[in-house]
Amino acid sequence: MNIYADFTLRVKNAINMLDLKDKDGNAPNVSRIVVEAPRDTAHGDLATNAAMVLAKPLGMKPRDLADQLVQELGKDPEVIETSVAGPGFINLRVAPSVWHRILGAILQAGTGFGGSTDDKQPKVNVEYVSANPTGPMHVGHIRGAVVGDALANLLAFAGNAVTKEYYINDAGSQIETLARSAFLRYREALGEDIGEIPSGLYPGDYLVPVGTALKDEFGGSLKDKDEAKWLPVVRDRAMSAMLELIRADLAALGVSHEVFFSEKTLHERGDGGTSKIDRMLDGLRAKGLVYEGTLPPPKGQVPEDWEDREQTLFRASDFGDDTDRALKKSDGSYTYFAADVAYFQDKFDRGFDETIYVLGADHGGYAKRLQAVGKAVSDGKTDVIVRFCQLVKLMRDGEPVKMSKRSGDFITLREVVDEVGPDPVRFMMLFRKNDAPLDFDFKKVTEQSKDNPVFYVQYGHARCCSVLRQASEELSGMDLQDAVLGNADLALLADSGELDLIAKMAEWPKVVEAAADTHEPHRIAFYLHELASSLHGHWNRGKEMPQLRFIDASNEKLTLARLALVRAVSLVLSSGLSILGVKAPEEMR
């Protein structure tokens, strides 16, 4: 049950009952009407902008229209108070029965409360992380991994058919560098003193096991071969090892992908002698979106693949990009961008209605070009959403964290997760908007205090479970299964704190909808913190006023109703934490 959707419909019905007409004699357009929680709950439970958005088309003053609307809305038996605020906002206070009905709906739906029951199921592709497969995940990958994973979870909960995807950049020169770096470690494994790792190769110790594995498989047979012979063999083994390492690092963070898409497959030529990039280019030519020409030099740092010569260009500027983009260099080889276009073509061919890219802040210029590609290839049928993640600064008690020795020159994802656990990492990466910088302090995220958001929220769930366990022990004859709690006399919940707690849970479906529509999973983390705060606040009131405590052995019916409230809070917290990929513990020590 979505109270905001319910009362939006009631407001629209009230407008219909007033039989209002615009200057052309038509019924007013009610599509912009919204019902939401007021900023100040002292004004009411709900607020609507109906009079504000309809007054001008109807040729009325907002307050005059609001006065008519509150008279009509006041006829609703579940609206117990109406008022007009400011220039014409309408505030409503609803009957307790509304909150009791919502509580019952939460208990009936369980952790599915707030999710979509729509059968449309749009297909969405979320591509995230997609780091070069040349080593372990580092701290720069953490935020994108968490944001992408939580966004995919959120969209799935909101009713989309979601595919989580990782794009393997396995066709570039960095893979040749990886192979040469691994070969050096292979020679080391054979007993050779390799000295200092040469500049330009990957120095990290993570390649030592790859060298050892090559020695175990091939002995010394690769050492004296020409590079043309050993490089393909070493490249394949090293790539496989790095992907295994990446999957393990991501798994430690609770991140998994359903699809690992190889860039190399875009370049491979099939039986017809053409590649996916070739076929993409033919498709763009057929649409008249490709031409031969030159481009002015880009502002700022010039990309290594830019040429001041005639090239094969895509008319990206026709679709909102800042400039046209090169698909082929003057020597006939494809650009990196050509692979990006062919990759989107592949996604479109797989039938996605929406494609989402979660990228690092250093890819800031990619949004317009990817959106241009989406419009051109799909003829506007597939939405392209790009979300950027700002850098994370690792701190320890206010001081920057030092570099890793294992990686060679960076802090690994695994080091961070191994020290504090995946839950604090995931929650804190989402407790700030993705495009805002983030300081991650190892000490603060492991504190067991209300100042640590992840602890505060998880403790809220654990507290609910503790109350239910305590009730089971103290009231051994009471059946506390969800079906029984759902049939409790919820009308006994009359305290303002109890009703406020239900009202906060009633916001959950709207929060999910808004977070999914805006592709902002941080809204879930913010909401969970607010709900946990409401729970802890009401708990503290019970310490001061024993009559408000959840368990009252002398009043079984009231206790059952209050335990239903506690159970509902645990369900919503569990549901939200699941979206974030964070555990909902039943106890915390």
C-alpha cells in the first residue's frame, strides 16, 4: 500500500467532484498533482500541491481553489483535518485507521513491501566496475562497485528485469603489458634474478603466483621462445588469473555480475569475415551517420588516438554531443570509441530498454557521447543513463592511509574489506550522493555508536529482533508468527510515537520509487538511517515512560499489537539493507 498514491487519487477524485473547467471548457490536467509528506509534520500527515498547479489553468487564485478543495476533501471519512498553508498548499491529517491499515499491509507483504507488482518488467542493463583486468581491484573501484550493485538491486526491487554486467577491457595494449609483466615473474619463478621491475610493467606482487603457475604448467619451455610464441600463451593465462582475482575481490565486497562481456569479441571476425564493429559501422553508414572528415583538436589534454587527418567520423553532435567522434583512424584501425559504439549496439540487440553506466569521475566527458550513441543506434528507443562516482579518500583517525606493498602502488579493495568488513564499506559508500567526494575513516566506520550510521541502522534491526526474542521468552505461550501479528488489534496503537513510526514506514514505497526513478541508491541509505532513528527515539521514550514499552505482560493484546509494529520495522529495515547489499543482523555484540 502506497499512502501517497492512494491520497493522490483521492485528491484527483475531489477535483472531479468540484467539476472544474479550464478556459476552454475542459477538465483540468491533474498529472502534476503530487501528495507527499510535509516538511513539518506539525502541519499534518500529508500535503498536496493541487491548488498551486491547477489555479492558473483554471483562472483562479490558489488559495480560493484550495479552500474549495479542503471542503471536498473534508468529506473523506479518513481525513480528520484539513488546512491551507502559504500561497495555497493543502495539508491533511488522516485518521489512525489509515496508519493501522498500512501496518497490516507491511506485515502481509513482508520484505516485499514497497516493491513493484507491475508486470511490465522493463529490461535494464547496469554496467559497473569494468576495470582493466590487469590486477586486483583497488580503492578507486570500490565506490563504483557498490553504487552500481546497489542501483541494480534497487531497480530489481522496483520491478525491473535487471542484468548486472562487467565490460572486460581485454583488447588494448595494457593486456600486452600484463603478459610481459607476468612473463617476468615466470622467469623469476624459474630462479632468475629479475632485479627491479622495469618502468612500464606492473610491479605488484599479485603477479608472483601467475609466474609460479606458468612454471608449474610449462616448466622452462617458454623461456627461450620468441615473444610472438610465448606472449599469446602468457596473455591468456594472466588474463584468466586476473579475472579470477577480480571476481574474488568483488565477491569479498558482496558484488557479483551475471555477465562478463569481453571487448575482444567485438573485434573478432566470424565466418563472414566481419566483426561486430564492422557491422555496427555498416549500420551507421546506412543511417547516414558516418562521414569522412577531420576534427579540430580537443581542448585540454589531447588524447593519444587523436589525429589531424581525415578519419571516419560519427555524427555524434547531431545527438547532443559536443563534437563528432572518430570511429576509424587514418590508417584504417578502429578507435576505442568504435568499440564503445559496437558494445552499445550489442546491448541494444539484447533488448534492453535502459542501459546504465556507472563510471569514475575521471570519465566525466563520457556522458554526452554515450547518450549520443544510444540515441543514434536505438533511434531513441533505449534510454542511456550515466552515473559518475567521485573519489574516496581513505583516512585513519583523520590521517591519510598509506599505500599497499602487495599492489605495488595502490591500496587494494581487499585490504579495505578485510580490515572493516563488507557491510561498513557498502553502507558508507552509499551514505553520500555518488557524485560528491567521500572521506572513509577506518576508525569511525567500526565504532559502535550512534555516530556510526551503519552501526546505527544495523543495531535498529538487531534491536527489533531482540524485542521479539525477549517477548518469546517472557510470554512463552504467545504465538509471534507473522500471520498472528498481522491479525493483532492494531487499533490499540494510539500513541503519537507509534503512529509516527508507522508514518515513517509508510514513506518506504515512495522512497523506493523516487530512488529508482532518479537512479540514486543513496536515498535508501538516508531513509534507513531516519527509520532507525525513529525506532531508537521511540525506544528511549519507553525507558522514561514504562507504559510505552513494547512488552506489557499484563496486556497481551496491546503487547501483540506493539510487537507487530516492531516486526514491521524489522521487515522494512531488512528490505532496505538487502537493497544496499548489507546484512540485517539479528544480534550485535
